[in-house]
Amino acid sequence: MKILVCIKQIRHVYARSGRDPSTRFLAPEDEIDMVNPYDEVALEMALRLKEILGDAEVILLSLGPMTAESEVRRCLGMGADRLLQIESDPAMEPWRKSFFLAKAAQEVGAGLVLCGKESLDRKSGQVGAYVAHRLGLPFVSAVVAVTINLHKGIVEAERRAGRGRREMIQCSLPAVLSVDMGLDVRLPRFEDKRKALGAPVEKRFYPSQGDPARTLVRATYPPRPRPKKVFTPDSRLNAFERIQQLLMGSRVEKKGALLTGSLESQVEGILSFLRSHGFIGTEKK
């Protein structure tokens, strides 16, 4: 079985130590070329499947020039068997990227295609779904664990469904999975890392299909800062009580009413509260 892992090389900004507003306060040393962390987790999942299956082959696939070649070869030293590079411009929208990745997946005959859930630079999370659409294969997103049954030709994937929920999805092989964080990525041994430095890179070139872009990013904006209320103590209090308010984090008065009396009066109080706030309608006589 051939497992194809799509890895993206990104330029990650980890600090802003510059002083020039025209460069967004970026200094040359504030950026680093690296492999997308979500794709590294996808590679770790592929390597664990290889250890279980025994005769599987893990193939790395990268799109565009080798801007982070040392990091890509480090991933190769983790246990991957081959490294493919598609010669193309990486600065394209997800739909066009999926065309090249799907072509390579068809050429190598991949039985399982893994990629990261999203990338740190774009965070679109669309490439995996587009690749599955072009290949006509099942797609499962946000996968954190996977098991494969080659005899039945199925894969069972555990995925994050939001709000702490998990889902178990079963689909047929071949399939495309996008992987979420959750696995500890291994470190390559020194011997494997040295061997990966001299490993050949299999280059591929596919003529562009020329289809129009499906998505267009019009603009990007930084997150809007949320205003935070700053507490000030009551000036009518003396110094001791003002300091006590600062240390205690202010006095918060709870808004509410305590219902007492008989059971019927408490029920009537709850109904009147719901009517006054519009949760239930008023009684019609």
C-alpha cells in the first residue's frame, strides 16, 4: 500500500522585532522556513500505519521550490521512503493546488492520501477536500487516529467534531484524510538524518489545466482587539476599602431573585419571569 503525505513549506513569522511600519515591523531574522506542523503530524500518522501494516510505502509530496529543504529532508529522515517535488508556483489558490496534488496522487497510485488539516500561513483548510473531490474519493477531516483493514478495504478514522466531541467515521479505500494535532512527532535518528541528506528528489511537472480560480482572497485583516473593562474602586469608600476592592477584584452584585414559599408560588414566580422576558407568551383569556 502506498501512503502519500502532502507537506507544505511555509515561511513562519515568530516575532516582530523590526521598526519599519512599511514592512509590518518585520526584521529579516523574524521569519523562518519550515514544514507546516499539521503536515508533520500527518507524516507521523503515516509512519505509524507503515509500522502496523509492514509492507506500506510512505511518499512525501511537496509543491513548489525547496525553500525549506533541510526541514523537508528531516521529515524524510523520520522514516519516509521517497520524496516527490512538483515544479510549480506555490503562490496559488487551493483549487489550483489540488489539481497538481491530485495528478501526483494518481500517478503514484496512492491508496491513502494524508495532509494537514490546515496550514499556519493561510489557514484555509480547503486543499484536502479539493483533492478528494478531484480524485472522486471519500474525505474525512480533523482526523486524530486511524485504523486500516486491508482485507475489507476500509479505513476507520476518529475525528474531532467540535466542543470536545469525537466521531468514528468508516469509509472505503482509497481515501483522503486531513489530520489534526494530537500525535507526538518523532525525531529522526542521526544516521537516518545523514542518509536523508543525500536522498534523491523525484521531480514532477504537470502542465496547468487553466481552469479559473474557485476561491479568491480579497483582503486579510488582523483580529480586532476586544475592549477590556478596567475596574476602578468606588471613590466614596475610604482608602482601606478601596484597596480591599482592588485586591478582591471588585464587588460583583448578583442580579436575581430567590423564590420562597409554597411549590405553587414558586412555579408561578418562574412562569412570570419567563413571560416578562418573552420566553413564553402571555395567557389568553
